[in-house]
Amino acid sequence: MRLGIVRGKVVLSRLDPSLVGTRFLIVEPVTSQGLAAKDGTGGGKQLIVADHLAPAEGQFIAFVEGREAANPYWPGRAPVDAYCSLLVDKVDYHPSGASRQDTSQTKSGVDHMRDRRVSS
């Protein structure tokens, strides 16, 4: 699973029947340098990602690639190489060797992923 930033969407004029109802996003993968910059830059090579979650343009998402990307279409088969698997609320990135800062406030334009604990 990798992090990416939604940069746009793709509109198809023809579609494989197994993909009816699927949106296609242009996603820029986020590199460690992009996370460290905390300015909303991605830094990776853009790719097309299948989606059912409807993220906004500029939003952070997590996506899977390879065979796992087609799992949401099981038991059918779909020609999908990347799939948006979650919408990222916050990112809390601390490069190795860097001191931890207070992450209770949102940084400019980049949210930080917070721990989500489920109580039983």
C-alpha cells in the first residue's frame, strides 16, 4: 500500500463491463521527500487508480497495486492495476533522525494520520 495525492480524474468513452460504476483518478504517489516537505507535493510518477470512495482533488489516499487491486471486484475479474483502498485523514511523518514535534495542530495543507484505536 502506498500514499498518493489525487490530482484529477479520467473520463472514459468506452469501458469494460466489469468496471461499470468505477471512477478513475489521476494519482501522484507521495515520496518520503514529499512527506518531509509537508507542502502537498507528491514527487512520484502519476498513475491511474480505480476508485469507489470519491476522494476530492488534492486529498491524500492510500492505494494498492497488483493483484490486490482487483480484490474489490471478486468473485469477478476486472482489468485493474491500482485501487484506492482508503481516504487518509492525517499523516504523521517523522523522518529517521528527526525529533518529534507536537502534531496536535494541522500543518499547512497536509493532514497528519492519527492513531485510531478501537475500544472493545
